[in-house]
Amino acid sequence: MSVEAKRELLFQVAPRYREATHAEKTVILNEFLESTGYARKYGIRLLSRPVQPPVKVQRTRPRRYGPAVQEALAVAWSAAHYICSKRLIPFLPELVPTLERHGHLVMSEDVREQLLELSPATADRLLRPLRQEDKPRGISTTKRGTLLKHQVPVRTFADWIETEPGFVEADLVAHCGHRAEGAFLYTLVLTDVATGWTECLPLLFRTAEAVIQALERARALLPMALLGLDTDNGSEFLNAELLAYCRQEQITFTRGRAYRKNDQCYVEQKNGSIVRHLVGYDRFEGEAAYRQLAELYRAVRLYVNYFQPSMKLRSKHREGARVRRTYEPAQTPFQRLVNSGVISPGTRSRLEGIYRALDPVRLLSQLQALQDALWRHGAVNRGVYEMDQEAATIERFDVNGHEPLGDQASGKQVSPLILPPHRGQRAYRRPVKPRTPRTWRTRTDPFEGVWGEITQRLEVRPERTARSVLDELQARHPGVYSQSQLRTLQRRVKGWRARALLRFDDQWLSEDIAVEQRMHPSLRATTNDDRVLLPEATLG
């Protein structure tokens, strides 16, 4: 709020404040202080004494720096490429004589003296009209979230000192395959920091409501109370709905630092060892795949939490350049939870009963069958969603089953101990072969007849884009060139620019007065098939 606006508000509120009761004065004072930002005692003094009508402040002091100083400063500012005043003012004693020597700046001795004694703040005031004439602004595609980050405290990887189970890290894993457009499934992964207990829940949508609904299911599955939730900075977590839910349920809500995945190291490790290892990198869409993924996670949670031991870091210390880490003996999340002593006797007896009833071999066999059923729902790499008739049915997880699912009707037996060889290849993305330069052509060049014309126009205006050139060709030759040929033209223009840049560099080096020794011809770059090749010769 400006000073004039504050004076007008004071003139309107002060008479009402003096005639009000004590309780009404408190309300009026609070509103006045909230609008103006004044201190409480200062606001009371202003409202208690008589207030004169606001008048416009008239400056009686004449301007010290006239238009001549402003024009000279503008010339120096433009010569310095419009740097800020804090960089420009210390540079003026060196810049002004140079501009005067070359005839760019002519001024009297008084103007010169005033120009050299300017402060950065005064220079900013003199340059303000010039800055306001042209204010280029870029187009931003960043969308601000609905929740400010400072409302959720930051917790780094070094801040985890809680040994009580119930503080979990959460993250989303996208099952989008090789393309991120369209709708696809997600997995919400929750990992308890103290015990390593992990729950995976599928999400049909990436929304705040879906995350809250999955948290409700996870709280029913977790053998301990959910005390804390630590997430990344995604919009699916940093929103008003999830913040209100955590406050209502008295759950400590924290977040990691942006672009620091190590702050969620516990859940990030489970993303690879559980979700990516068992589900893979295929793309999954639709309600049928969602239900089948949920059935797979019913088996995964039992197998991982009861039969997958892991080592937990106890301490680490640095000895010179070497870091020594000490780990606790490997235990399953179930063992760590039971040994923690924080669960009730009833919960402990229930978990021990589940553990005694589970057969890890048969559980693994069911997990393999559910994997096969899920992978039949995957979309192919080209983006065309294909599904056979077997994928239309949902394979259910049977915790009491004694035979691998899917093999009871056929009578086939699958080894319950060894995964088929192709499963390991499917779970992890195969490395992409390095691309080699292409030196051959399988089709006729569509721009061969007009390439001379294109190069002439590029030499006149080398900043032109391939799209503008294609638009001009389509206007001059209707029906000959299509938008599908844009990528071909972009490659041709890219090769022309590489050769033009080398020619420009050779011309620049030959005309530069600062180069005393010519470059040896063997050290110059050459082009071959639109590629820039560096010479093998070395300086010596």
C-alpha cells in the first residue's frame, strides 16, 4: 500500500475509531494494522489524535540532475549493453573518457562532474523511464501449484533419526512405457524408514483424491499406525487436500528438497527393487490392468515384507577418501517390526500367524502367474493397445492356494523356484544401441530442385528456421511439399549451418588483427556428409 493510500485510510478510520467502544476499537485497530503494516503502538497513536485531510506532497527541492545528465547516462548505459547500475557506476570513470575520445559523448564539465558522482540508486531513477519503454517478457509455461512449498517443512536424508515405525516415505511410479502422453497407471509406494515395510498400491489417476484414497487403504494394510508422511515436490502430494487430510488425521507431513532424490532414498530404492523389478517398464492403461495390478501387489506385499531380508545402514564414517559403512544384520521388515517392541501383543500374534501360514515357494509361484496375467495387459511399444482374450479376465490372488494360479486347468507345472529366463530381460529396459552416422540415402531428395534457391535465402537471412522456409515453399509451389517433409528440411538446414559456420570462422580468423600467427591448415575442421570432423593432429 502506498503512502497516499495509507493516509486516506487513516483519514477514514480515525473518526470511527475514536467514537467506538473498547471492543470495537480492537477490531478496527487489527484491521487497520493488517492493511497498513504499522506497529501496534504507532497505529494507536495515529488513530487517537486528530487527522488532517490528506494532501498531495509537493517537492520544494529542485532537481539536481537535469536532462543533460540523463541523456549522457543513457548513452553510457547503452554503450555498456544495458548492465545494472551497480555494475555501471563503478565503470563510468573508464567508460566516459572512451566515449568522449571516440566522439560518442559530448558534454560540459559540469555535466561530466555530475555524471561521475551519481550513485547507483540515483542512476536507477534516471534510467527508469528508459527501462519502462521496452520491457521484453518471455512466455512461461510453468504453472504454480495450489500449495506453497513453505507450508510443508523440508526433511533431508540426514534428518531421519526416528527409530519408531510409522514414518514412511511416499513416491509415485509411472507405468507409461516409452511415452508420457495419455492416461496410464501409477503405483504409490510407501516405505517405512525404521523397518523397511513397503506397501504398493495402484492408482488409476494421478490426483490428490486418488492419493488420499490410496493412503486410506494403506493405513488399513499397515501393521503400525501412520505417524509421518514424507514425499517429493510433485503436485499430487503438495496440495491443499492432502495437507488438510494430514492435519485432520494428525500425520506429520514433510517433503524433500527439489531435485534431490537422495532425500527419499528409502522409497527410491524400493521403486527399483520392487516395482520396476516385478512390474517392469511396460505401459498399462485401463481399469482391467488396474485390477490386475492390484492383485499382483496383494502377493508382492506378503512376499517382500515377510520373505525379503535387507540390510539397514547403521553408521558410516570417512577415513580420508574412503567411506566405511557399517550395516545391521539382514532382516525382513516383519522381523524388524516384531523386534521393535512398539506393536501391541494382538497385532504381533496376528502377524506371526500370517507368517507361519505363508509358504514362500507357493507364494512366489502365484506371484509369477500374476506377473504373466499383468503383462498380457501391457501396451506395445508403438503405442497401439493390443489385448488378447486371456487379458480380458482377471487372475485373482488366492492366499490359501497350493498350486500356481493359471496352471490348475491345464495341468502344467511351472518351477516355483526359478524364474523363466525372459523375465529378467523384460523387467529392465534394454540398452539402446548407439546411433551411427547415416551416409546413405534410401529415397530421392524432395528439395534437390530448389536447394540452390533455399541456400541463397539462408545466406541473406541465416537466422531463418526450416519451418519458415517450408511455409514459403508451400506458398510458391502449391501441392508439392507437405508438412511431413519438415524434418528432412531441418536436417538439410542443419548441415548447411555447420558448413556456413566453418566458413565464417575461417574468414573471421583471417581478418582478425589480434591473430599474429595463421592457423595451420591441418588443424582446421572439415565437413563430410553434413558432419563436423575434428583432425587427428595434435599441437606439439
